[in-house]
Amino acid sequence: MPMRGSPRLLFSAGPPGYCPDDMIGPDIFHRDFAPTPFWWEAYRPRADELVEVPREARVAIVGGGYAGLSAALELTRHGIDAVVLEANELGFGASTRNGGAVSGGVNVGKSFSGKTIEVAPDRAGRMLSDAADAFTLIDRLIDDEKIDCGWEKIRPVCRGLDQEAFRCAVAPGRTAQRVGPIRRLHGAPRPTARGRSPATIILAGMIVERSGKLHPALYYKGLLEACRRRAIAVCARAAVTGLTRAGSGWRVETARGAVSAGDVVIATNGYTGSLTPALRRRIVPIASHIIATEELPPDLAQSLIPKGRTLSDTRRVLCYYRMSPDGRRMVFGGRARFTQVDARVSAAILHRYMVDRFPQLRGIKITHSWTGNTAFTLDALPHMGRRDDLHYCLGCNGSGIAMMTYLGWQTARKIAGIANYACSFDTEEFPDHPLYSGNPWFLPAVGGYYRLRDRLDRLLA
């Protein structure tokens, strides 16, 4: 998502995201290019020796991502046995595919359509407070479980142009400092004012406190190892194929046998499917694409983001970027497309976005390109609760590391009956739409519309 600047220069090669297939050449791809996450170099999702699906468990958790593992850990701490049922290898989904930025914030008053939703001030305050607690939970979990995942609490700069986004972000519980305006730089790239990024196009920005970054796959690995230390059954390749009531509990059919459970938690997020149609039509899975560059010359790498922050745009078509934990590569993500596409197609688009911001990376090759699903809700809020007697924790809306960990933890405490606070995300309100059944066929059109709106905003700037 290119930022505002000189429209003539930026649009000489086509609108944002424009990248015809015949323009995708091999020159941007490293000889060792792999269409897999860079994070998998440190931890690759695997099944290992398959853990047998137990016949009984007090709680069955469908989905083995951050939320599922977090819920299982908290349940076990309160003496409740749980089984985690994962359809693929452990960590196959977005838990090991995201960008690794950790936010202590939440979207309040926004919606999937872009319209503003009125939220009562007291509830908005509670949501912001809970989102801050989600960040604190991450910090505590990493410390308690001694998870080695490159965790850094930092102040990321959000370089944005949408003035309403600035207004909404600066709210109780979130401290922000606006930076700018900073004019477009001409000539050879050089560090911008105040030592910030040497990207060529910056109009304004803000520093958001209570944020951080980590290695997402190693964080997942740490949660998984914590579960194993407590002998929690985390079952890979155990796709749930059926849920039926059995007395006061449930019979959960999986690809590797059935388990009887008193409660069931749906923690499938961006991979919610036909097993739970009522929840599926409340989740819009949107593909988020990421690339990683080859190792950069040390002086170049150190000059890109001098203070090691994570950065993101506030455009409708989001881009976000950071340096790898070792500081040697650029990891650059965004909505190259809103749906799944070939890794080389999304890589070419993201490479163009990256060079728009960091022209000194022109000629740098890509070693990894990958995609994961993030789960959006129609009101842009995370949700937990109970529907059809099934517990659920869904809807990260792009802040999955902290929020899904937190929702899993809160759901476990609710089941254990020890929660002394009603989580603000635990409500009966979980909007759907009569024309949406869970098949996001409209996403290409939405993506095109958002790109057009972003382009118009820039032309009018």
C-alpha cells in the first residue's frame, strides 16, 4: 500500500498493487527462493509422533493456534483436562505465518465496510483496557514459560495519512505521538527527520506505546512446549469432522477417532469452516501476504529502520514491515491480494510496495514469500462467547498474537468459573449479514474498491 507523495511519480507504472502477470520476472527472486514462511527456518510445523486422540476430555478445543494452546494452558492451571484438535501440522496456520508485530490496541468504532459504528464510551474504554491486558498477558506468558522468541517491547511508528485514524488511535489506554508532516524526500535516500525511517514517502506518523515484536513461530513453539510440559494432548492431523450432542456434553468426531467432552471451544479464527456454519458466516477470512528479502549488507540493513521499530500504514490496503529478529532482512507484508494467490504473484506486488518505501532495496532479491489467513469480523472487533452451546474465540482483525492468546485465556477462565471480570469482547452481539454465508466471493471487488479509494486520497492530497 504505497503512501501519499507525488502521484505522478508513484503512478507512472500503474495504480497501487498493479502488477500484470507478464511483468513478473525472475530478477527479484533469489536462487534459493521458497514459497514458505521465513519463520519456518526456525520452527517448521510438524506432526512429530502423532499424539493419540483421547476418548474423553473435560474440554475439547478445535484449533491448535495461539487461542487453542492458550486456552488449554489456562484450563490445565485450574485442574481441567483439555485436548487440542488441530486439522494440520502443529502451527500450520497463521500462528506461524504472521508478521510478528504485537499490538495492545483494538479497532473501536470501525467496521468491515469502513462505516463508523457508534460504541458507548464506557464499553469503548473497557475494550481498550482489555486490549492493553492482552499485551500484558503476552509479556507474562513469555516470561513465565521462558519462551525464547526474540520478544522486544518497543514503540512502533505507524506511518499514516488518514487523519481519522489518528484521532481514533489516540484514545484512553493508547498513548500516541504524532510525527510530521514530513515532506517527500528527493534525490538519494537519506534518514528523515528525527532519525526515522529512510523511506521516501512519509507525510505523518505516530508512535504507539504498548507494542512489541517477536518471532511468531518461536512464540508458537514456546506455547506448544509449555502444553507438552503439562502433558496436554495436542493432536495434529485430527481434523474435526462432526459435533453432536451427547447428553449434557458433546461427541467430537475427528479424522483419528472420537472424543467425548463436556465443553467444546471453537478457536479456528481465519480457518473457520463448514463445521460451524453459524460462526463461519460471521468471519471473513482475508489473506495476508508477506515476503522476506535476502540478507542485506550490514550498513544497509542498519539504515532502514534505525530504531528497530515495526511499521504499518493506515491505508485501507494495509502494509506492515519490520526487520527480521537478527536485523539482517526486511520482512514486508500486506494485502497484495485479499485472497490466496501464487506466492510469486504476491511477492512481485509486495516487492514493488517495498521499493516504493525503500528505494535503496531496488535490486535486492526475495528468498521467501507466503500467505496466511487473518479473520475479520463485520464490526472489526474480536469476539468470544457461546453460541449453540459451543464456546468460541474468533476474530483477530489483524492483531492475532495478543488478541487470540487473550481470548483463549479468557475463554478458559470462563469455563473454569473463576473469571471475576466480564470481558468486554464476551457479548451476545456477533453480527452477521443475510447475504454472507462464509464464502468471501466479494473480496476481489472489495480490494479493488479500497485501492481506488486509497488512490483518490493520494491524488487529492
